[in-house]
Amino acid sequence: MTEAISRCVRMDDWIFEIKLVRALKVDSYGQPYRAIAQLNVNGDFAFLDGSLHAGEEGFSAQDIATFQQFCQMLEVKELRLGAEPQLPNQQEVVEKIGKAARKIA
């Protein structure tokens, strides 16, 4: 697994905290993207609450696995999904990330 990413960074008198991540599904930054998603981070969980797909069927199993891996890098314990039709079943994802978290712990 890749090294953890700190969600808080101190610079001078400021603390920068990662609370919102915009993810782009694209081969190269700056190119037109195939999908965009918004991930809100709050404590030990992240909430995938918005996404747009350009001509794709929504999230694949590989897409969800990628989001789960990113959440693990942020040391997030649970990935929660919004009720959008293009998102897979919430329970399936909670079970998958829960199994991954047990393997790490």
C-alpha cells in the first residue's frame, strides 16, 4: 500500500485541512475527463456524494476500489456513498472497505 497522506498541514500561522477532494477520471491532467466525483472527508469517514460521467455507465468495481485505496491513504475508515443512481450499492462498498481495513489493522 502507498504511504499515508496527512490531512492536516501546518504552515506558519495556518493549518490546512483536507475536507473536500475533487477526483477526475482522465488519462492525463488537463485533458477532457470521462468522469468527475466529489469526496467529502469528515473524521473517520468519507462521503462520495456527487459524480458526473461523460458517456460511461457510472462507477465500476475498479473505480470504487480506487476510491477505497485513496481513503486508506487518508486513513479514512469508512467510505459512504450518496444515493445517486450511478453509485453501487452502499452495503457492498462498506463491506469491501471494512474487509480491507481489517487486513491493514
